[in-house]
Amino acid sequence: MVFFVPDPSRRRIPEAALARLPLYLRILGEVADEGTAQVSSDQLAELAGVNAAKVRKDLSYLGSYGTRGVGYEVAFLTYQIQRELGLNHDWPVVIVGAGNLGQALANYGGFTERGFSVAGVFDTDPAKVGAVVGGVRVRHLDDLSQVVQSRNVSIGVLATPAAAAQEAANRLVRAGVGSILNFAPCVLSVPRGVSVRKVDLAGELQILSYYEQQRAIATGGTQPTGATARGVSA
Amino acid sequence: MVFFVPDPSRRRIPEAALARLPLYLRILGEVADEGTAQVSSDQLAELAGVNAAKVRKDLSYLGSYGTRGVGYEVAFLTYQIQRELGLNHDWPVVIVGAGNLGQALANYGGFTERGFSVAGVFDTDPAKVGAVVGGVRVRHLDDLSQVVQSRNVSIGVLATPAAAAQEAANRLVRAGVGSILNFAPCVLSVPRGVSVRKVDLAGELQILSYYEQQRAIATGGTQPTGATARGVSA
DNA sequence: CAATGTGAATATATTCACAGCT
DNA sequence: AGCTGTGAATATATTCACATTG
């Protein structure tokens, strides 16, 4: 009997810490742009708006890359986070759905700016196929597999209407994509091993709405515009 | 000495549970569209892709709205979640930044579809001011305060470049906005009491990149396209 | 001596498992 | 009989506080 076989993927970073690494990375970029070579966890924490102990613990999952009494070397730490996140590789993405949001994401500089080139934009609507969006021609979804394989794409961005999302996800998975960023307002069912992250834009507003309502209650203030109850199934 | 003054805002829902309410709400909407009147926590859990006990505990923070042995009445539960989130009120939003993302969000049906009307789109760029986006004319940021006050706006969506974000946030706060949804890749500093939620689109991809790298390591498979190390301060 | 890295303490979140209703 | 609502158990995350080290 073998005890304590330490899961070979033991190196896994806790989810909560992982989610903050992109933030630290961005801050390190800004700090570097100002010519600063060293940062302390206190400084990072201040800039990131989090607790300094949290910064240190988060970074400790990557290894011991700081210097006691001094801090972290900006360039070195940047490199280590990038390496941990896999950002020293190219990760071309495909965008499925060339509606408002899909087009916006294709045009949106933020992806390419941070190293995610758009290998293709896909749709099934003949009216959209052929149009040029963000410098990329919209292709028919039938070409997805070919592009994913030839360009070695492993990340897909899903920006279709909810009704089309599951089928589009199926196609992404069949084409060989291993991770999906889902903007469609629906829950995807994917084979085990495929990673999905969901972004719910309207949901974010609903959460803010809760905070605003709490504030309104707390301050005993007047409620916002007309308490027009919406239909229950809206 | 007074012990255990139970925080008057004790009614606060745990953050993690709160973040799932929009998901449940959406699922309830789908279920209702299919004409189903009752759902069990098992069914909801299945549809939401989470544990059934979690569903029950989340819903229990709202009150006891289920019926033992039966489940939850779809319409009633929908109403209760909406009420808790403050969605029985109108919450007009303003969008600051009429670049690619700002325009897309204004056009994007998802906000209005879920009851968040766009009261205005603002920018400082004279080339953009006056253009019509998503049926709304882009106004100059100087008009922000007037619109926020006249339309009683308390939620702002920030979609400017990072460099302009802090100043735009200041203006939102000064105008009277209490909650900000921040798409700009930067950390905002706001007065105590103002809520900020950040959406980091590229950061989401970076996290997926980590998963993909882990998969590549686990499967011992070939790395993705060219291991071109990017500049350290990228 | 200043700041990291980390055990220990605390807080939050998830899940189990079942008493209690319908 | 079946499903909710919830204490208790567990897991994860955050924060404290300090020994350790350059």
C-alpha cells in the first residue's frame, strides 16, 4: 500500500491566488514602466488594493522569488508570473459569434495587447460571414476545426446568443479547444477535462444593484426610479 | 458594555452566495419559459452545474421559500430573488468611454434585456461626442453629472483606457454614482462606501492559459505554438 | 533592520447528512 | 416518501504575527 502519493500536479496554485496573478502582473507592468526595479509586498498590496500578507502568500506559491529585507525584483517576478501562467507561449484564440459582443471583443485591443492573438472569428449567419471585423474576416463556423487545428488554438471565446452556445461549445470541443471563455448567458455542458470560465456581464450589474439597494435601505434614502416591477420571468 | 449588538445589516448575504443569485435567476427564467411551475434544488443544481446543498443554502439566505417534499415555486422564487437583488426597481446605468468596448456594451443587448437601461454614453474625445451608439447619442463627459442627477443613475460602467479610468471614476463618484463596474485594466481608488466590481477580460484568458499549460504538462504533450518569450514588461 | 516566507489563528465557503415538514 | 432547511464537518481563503534571512 502506498500512502501519500503526492498528487503529481501538486504544484497547483489555489484558485483564489491564481485569479489574482493577472492583477499583480498588470501592476508590475505599470511599476516597471515607471522605472522601478524593486517592489515590496507592501507596495504591491497598496497598488492592488489587497492585504500585504495575501500578496506574499500568493507569490509564495510560485516559489521564493523575493529577497528578505529588500522585496521583489520587478522584472524577475514579472517573468516568473508570466511563466507560471504560461504567458511565455503564444495562445491564439478563436471567437465564436460575430454579433455585437463578438465583434467588440475582436476589435477590443485588450486581448491582443496582452498577447492573445485572434486566430479567427466565426459565425453561422450568412449575413455576417465574409464581413471584416477587427482586421479579421468572419468565417463560417464550419471552418472552425480547420483553423483550430492549423493554428494550434486551444482557447475559445464564446459570444453567441444563449440558444446557440451549447452547440458552438460542442464544436469548439470537437475541434480540439481545451478552454472556453463563455460570455453567453447559459451553463455549458462540456466533457471532463475541458475548462470553462464564465463572464456574466448583466449578472455583474445585478450584483451592483443589490449593493445599491442595500445602500438605499441603510441610508433610509429614497428608492431609485419608479418601483416598476418587471414581469416575473424576465 | 454592550455585547453582541447584532449588526443591523445582518441580513447581508455572503458574497459567494450573492454572486450565484444571477445564475439561479437566469435558470429560473429558462425553466419558467418551459412552463415548469415547480423545481427542486436537485434540478436547479443540475441546471446550474453546482451542488444541490449549495443551492439550498444559497436560497436559505433569502428566507424559507421552498416547500418540503415538493420544491420551489418557480414564479415565487424568481420574484424573491429579484426583490433581494433590487431588480424590482429600475436601475439606469451610464457608460463612460465610447471606445470599442464602451460602444459594444451600449449596443450589447444583454444589459437592457435584463432590465438595465442605458441612460447615457459619455466620452471626452470630440471625435466621438455626438455619434450615435446603440440608439444613444454619445455625450461629453462634462454632461455626466447632469444626466446622473436628472435620471437618478446610481450605477456606472467604466470602459475607458486605463489611463483615463481614475479620473472618470472620480467624476462618476462626484456625480453621485454609488457603484462602478470597471472594465479598465487598473485598480480604482474610490471613497469608502462606493462599490466597485472589476471585470478583467484579458485576465480571464490568462487564467485559461494557465489551465492549458497545466494540461500540456500533465499530458506530456507538445507545447503550443512557438515558445516566443515576450518582453518581460509586456 | 527591514521585508520575506510561513505556521497558526481566524474567517469564509462548501459539502455532508439528517431532522423536520408537507 | 420526498425535499427543504440547517447544524456539524470539512475544505478553502485570509489574516496575523514572527522567526528567519539577506
